[in-house]
Amino acid sequence: MWIGIISLFPEMFKAIIDYGITNKGIKKKLLTLNFWNPRDYTKKKYHNVDCNIYGGGSGVILKAEPLIKSIHAAQYKVNNSAKLFYLSPQGKKINKSYINNLLTYKNIILLCGRYKGIDERIINYYIDEEISIGDYILSGGELPAMVLIDILTRLIPGVLNTKSSNDTDSFFNNGLLDSPHYTRPRILKNKEKVPEILLSGHHKKIQEWRLQQSLGNTWLKRPDLFKKKKLTKEEKILFNEFKNKLIKKNL
Ligand code: 4FD
């Protein structure tokens, strides 16, 4: 996947370029990030990238021309084939199916706004889709862009070594939260034990326990998700057992 990024602060992306899974994806050439800074497309450097808004009021927005030049430069790199996205609190909120749709594009450009945003005409005439990572305001589109890139990278085939590592994670395990995990030592602080079943080597029983914990966890921590989930007969049995064990424990 090729991602063009239009940002006034490309240095911020060091956070994903230099570390972790995104770093690995770039090294494996499964992910390419290229940057364009609207600041480089202003006449008087450092004086022309933002401006106060017509009609009055506080705050500035990014001016149209440097953004248009950046968009053209980025598109030129991929023969004008990229889909152009604008990260904004007013965008369509991303979810699992939206992400899977994004994953089908070979080339995308992410435009990161700053201050109060960008000239509306850019949105009207250049942006293909306006997207949001959630209902909160951040100081720029850079963090949302990085969130998006991290999400996408983990789903690009070949980036994660274990094929199944991401499909058992929360939300990908058919709409349930993940089950708890434990590692050495077996006993912590002389009393906190690892659940016996996990040390048994009984693969089938462990799988069942994990599904039961996923169901119980989702019910306790995310009742909204649990309500949406249609349970199979086996899952209903496991869930009822979870509730009964919980009641017994609390008596
Ligand atoms: N929730 C998000 C995206 C960007 C952002 C900005 C208008 C502010 C949150 C356009 C106002 C962009 C999000 C930059 N904050 N801040 O996805």
C-alpha cells in the first residue's frame, strides 16, 4: 500500500515510521509513506500557509493554493490514481467495514488539517471522502492519520508474522473482546495464580475457556457490543456457565 501524506508537520510521523509494526511494514516494503508539506508550496516561506477566516471570528485555516499544489504533487507521484481522504471531526466515522474498504485501495492520500481546518472549497472540489477516527477534536489531522495508518498496516497481508494474530484480537473475534492472557511466573506475589486450565495442555478445553472468557468479558465490559452479538447454542451454554460461576464466586 502506498500512502501519500499532506501535512505541515511531517516530522510527527517519525512516531510510526521509526517504531513497531508500521516500521516493519515499511522495511518489508509492504507500506510506503511519502510526504508533501504545504509550506513548501508557498511563495513567501513561513508567511502564506494559513489565514484568518472570512466573516470574522477567531482562528485560522489552511489556505487553498498550497493545499492544491500539494495534492497535485502527491497525485503526480502515482499517476493521479490515489483516492484522497481528509481527516476531520466532521467526517464519516471509521469502523471495521470502512477499514476493509480502505484496504482495497493501492494508493491513498491523507490530507491533515490544522487549526480550524481547511478552505471548504478543497473539500468540495478535491476531497473524495472526509473521515473521522472518533467524536473528539485533536489539534491536527496527523494523529488521526497515524491511527489510520497503524490500523491499515496491521491488516496488510505479510506484515504481522502470525496469520491469526490480528483476527483473535478484540473486535475481530466475531465482535467479541479478547480473552485474558497470562505469562510467567505461574504464581505472582505468592498468591495470584494463572488459571489452571491454561497450564493443562488440553487444547480443546483451553479454546472453550477462551471463548467463554471472551463472552463474559464482552458482557461485563462492553454490554453494547454484547447486545449486538448473536450467540450460537454452544456460546449460550458457555455464557450461562460464566454467569453461574460469577454468581458462585460472589456469594
Ligand atoms: N476525530 C479528528 C480529525 C482531525 C482533527 C482538524 C477541522 C480540526 C479530530 C479539520 C478541524 C481538521 C478526528 C484537525 N481532530 N483535528 O478524526
